[in-house]
Amino acid sequence: MKLLIVEDEKELSKSIVTYLKGENYLCEVAVDFKTALEKTESFDYDCVLLDITLPDGNGLNVLKELKADNKTGGVIIISAKNLIDDRIAGLNLGADDYLAKPFHLSELSARIAAVIRRRRFDGNKVLELNELTFDTLAKTVSVNGKGVDLTRKEYDLFLYLVTNKNRVVSKNAIAEHLSGDEADVFDNFDFIYAHMKNLKKKMVLAGCEDYIKSIYGMGYKFDI
Amino acid sequence: MKLLSKSLKGYIVYSVLVLIVSVPVFYFELTSIVAEDVDEDLVAQKADLMAKMEKVIANKPFEYFEVFEPDIHIKPANTKRIKDSTYTILFFDSISKENVPHRVLESIVVLKSEWYNITIRKSLVDNDNLIFSIVTVQAVILVLIIVGLLFITRYHSNKLWKPFYATLGKLHDYKIECENSIELGKTEIDEFADLNTTITSLTSRNHEMYLSQKEFTENASHEMQTPLAVFQSKVELLMQTTPLTGEQAELITELSDAGQRMNRLNKTLLLLSKIDNDQFNVKEIVNINTTVQKLAEQYKNALNQKKLSLHTRVACNTVINANQTLIEILIGNLVSNAIRHNVQGGKINIIIEPNQFCISNTGNTDSLDATCLFQRFQKQTSDANSLGLGLEIAKRICNLYKAAITYTYSDSLHSFTVSFSNS
């Protein structure tokens, strides 16, 4: 999998590259508009992470070029602006997703995985991992071919951890992923514990190995 | 007190004083002048009478005088001492059938060794009428002058201060976020023209300041996003490092929480500046009922977690013309406050009425201080999750739609009511 990260903030792109290294991704970085255009013209990427505000141009123009060239890769816009107009403009131009800065790396990783899955040509929307099989279209999980009855939240939580496998996902990131802005209301992370407890119980009962580890109350890790 | 009434008050008091004092003084002065005049007249008449008496003294036909001159009485005097006295006395007038004041000169004279008592009287009724007329006319003229002056001053002052009141009115309606500066009409009075130019330049300077401050908040918030993103990503990478001790994990968790809070604070400040910048100007028909239902659904988990019971009472279908996102933020903020500051197993009531809705909740505090409730960063809780900006945002959104938001506390329920002035 080839990724292009168009981001002028070097420290941020460095973090993204380091985090995504764990996956099977080959990451390239473009720090400005010109380099981004050159790279997208010369190579094909499975997914492009695009910052809109670049020092020498608007990232949306890179998106326009990509679409004009009929490139098939996915595009995720990452922007510090988080303006509704920007979001709509980006999505109208054919971006697959929009992520406002600051974001959790685990969230970014999950979004990239989702975009790549959606863009796959072979129509295979299934994710297999040892005894686990995720049908991302039907949003179901099965262990050794046998379906497990998970609630929507439990499924989301499980898939989120799996797409960030072998990395610690912080409680804040989980809370935000599961509840969006609603996370503000919760005084604590009790609801995560509750979901997590149910999820683990169901998976172990279904005969799945207990992959999910709590890491010092900092977060959780799908350890495989 | 209005400027005009204040300046007129002095005039009125002075005029009334002058009127009260001058009319009696005038009356008495006039009366004494007339009395003096009458006295002189009586004395002259007496001299004339004595000259006539001397001519006819031998016959002493003084009783004839009284026939022709009923006002003159002559009789032999008892006392033998020359004496003049004048006084005023009432006599019954047989013609007008009433007592009439008379001025009397009583004089004891000696003519050719004979003593006579001469009494000459003169009716004062004509003089009194004259005095009364003069004083009345004078009083009327005085009143007319004073009233006229007052009216002229009033009219003139009104006209004179008109530009001032126009300026005041415009200043009163001035909203720094809406207008560049106050444009004031021309005036011929130098002071007011000066005032107007000063105000125009002051407001235009203020507006510029306001804009630059607004721009600063917005830019600062935007610029904060990138370092925050870097911070957050580095904290996440730090989580992945091995080996990791429990102590390190705890520190990292605390860093992550702090980052999350900064992030939320920044987002909220950006939202505030977006509301200020009128970036939510797309209006549509917003149904309060469905918005409340949608939010109740969204907050279901949070409600369950605290075991809160939510009661919604809908009196009618309330719709307003506003921005859907802002109304969702407004109701969302109030509902999330109601959840956050609630007690375990407490309740939340939402009442929707024509043009207003009320969200009330149980809580573990007594009545909150309503004066600083809607100011930013005025937290009345030690809750670290609370930013102290939620109600500020609610207030701003209400201001935008000219709605009133009020807080009341009764029956151990904290209630926030939003009333829209028009639907």
C-alpha cells in the first residue's frame, strides 16, 4: 500500500509516518504544493492525505488535478480550518473523508483503512485476522466462521482496535471515535469500560483469543 | 432628569417667584401713590374751600355747601386747636347700596376768630377699580411673558439639542459587531459637529480594534491547531514506545488528557469566533421538537450512564427561522450541562411551548449566581471537564436570534428558559 502525506508541518508528517509504519504502508511525504503535484502526477497512491493550507497553494487544487487525471486512489483531507464550507467543497471535489486537526493518529489510521477498503476493486470488503473475520459491509464479526452478536458500538470499538492492531489506542481516542462530540459530556470513561467488558466477554465466549489488553489504564491494545 | 427640564426648572422657579412678589408689591405701591394723590387733592380742595368760606363767612351759609357738595361738612368746632387729619373710612353709598371706601380729610381751622370743623371726603371706588384693573393687566402681561418665554426656550432648546439627541439615539443603537462606525448627520452647531466627528472616529477606531481582536482570536485558534496536532500525535507515539512503565503510562495519560482539553477549548473558542463572524448565516425553518428528540437520542448513552430520567413535554410544534447547526449547539449545550451537573439518578425536564423552551434539571448545588452565569470562564463547578464556555456560547446564539435566555431555580430544579421574540 502506497500512501502520500501532503503536509507542510514536518513534525506532524513525521508522526504520521512513524505511526503508520506498523501497518503495511509505504509512506511518502510532500511538504508543499509543488512537490505534491509532481508526486501525484508521476505515481499512483492508494491513499493521499491532503492538507488544504499549504505554503504555496491550496491543497484542494491537488485534489482537482487528481480527479482530472482519473486517479483511483482515495483522498483524505486533513485541515486545521474545520470550516463546513471547506468540508463540503472537499467532499464535492471527490475527497473520501475529511479529518480536522488535531486528530488522533489511531483515528487517522482507521479512516485510511476504511478508505482503502472501500476503494478496493475486487469487491472484497472482508478483513481476516487469524480466527477473526470482519465483514465491513454487513458490519459483522465471526470467529472461525461463526457469527458473534455484537452491538453497533461494540463492533465499532472492535474494528477500531483491530485497524490499530499492536498499537496502544488511548481512551480519549476511543471516546471520541465512539461518541464524537458527545464525549464532552462524559465525566469519565466508564462507558468505555462497560463496552470493553462486554466485548471481551462476548469474544472469549465465542472462542476467540483474548487479544485486547488494557495498558496501565492509558488505553487499549489489540495484541496479535 | 432631562437636560431641557433641568434648564427650564430654574426659569420656572424664578418666574413664579417674581410673579408672586411683584403683583402684591405693585398693588401696594399703586395704592399708596393713589392715596397720596387723593390726599393732595383733598388739601387743595380744603384751601379752595377756605377761600370761598372767607368770602361768605359773614352769612355763615355753610349748610348750603352740603346741599351742593355732599362730600363737604362744615360745623363749628369744639376744640380750638388747628389740626389736619386724613383717614380712610367706609361710608354707605345710597346709590350703589354698598359700603364704599372714602378718603376723609378732617380739619379744624380758624376763620375770623371762629373755629370750624371741616370734613371733606372723596370716594375711592373709582381709584380702587383702576388699581385693580392695572394690577390685573400687569399680572396677565407678566404671566403671558413668562409662559411665552418658557415655550420659546423650550421649543428653541428642543431644536438646539435635536442633533445631540439624534447622536445619542444612534450611539444607543450602536452595535460594535454590526456597524463600521456611526454616520451622523450634519449640524450647524460647532460643538455638536465636533462631538459627531469625534464619535464617528471613535466608533470607527473601536470597530477596527474589534475586528483585529476578532481576527486575532480566530487566527490564534487556527494556528494553535497545528502545534496541538503535533503534540497529540507525539503523545500517541509516546504510548507506543517500549518498555513502558506504569509511572510513564500515568504521565502520558495525563498529557493526553491535557491535550484533549486544550483541543476542546480551542475548538470552542473557534466556534465562538465563528458565531461572532456570522459564519452561520444560512437560515432555515428549524423544528425545536425534532431537534430535541435528535439530541436526546444522541445523549442516550450519557443519560443511561448517570441513570437520568428525561421527560419531554411538548405543548405545541415550535418552529423558528434560524441556523440548524447553531440551534443544535444551543440545545446541545443546555442538555449536556443538564447531564453534567446532574446527580446520579436525577431527572431532566424539557418543556416546549410556543416560542420558548425550558430545560430544567436536578443538581447537587443550590441556586447558581445568575449574574455571572453567562460570562465566559465563569465556572461554578470544579469539574475539570467543564470549560466554562457552554453558556457563553448559548448566550451568543440567543443574542444572534434576539432570544432571551434566563436562569431560574425553584423546587430544587435549575431551569434555563430560552424565549424567542418572534417565530
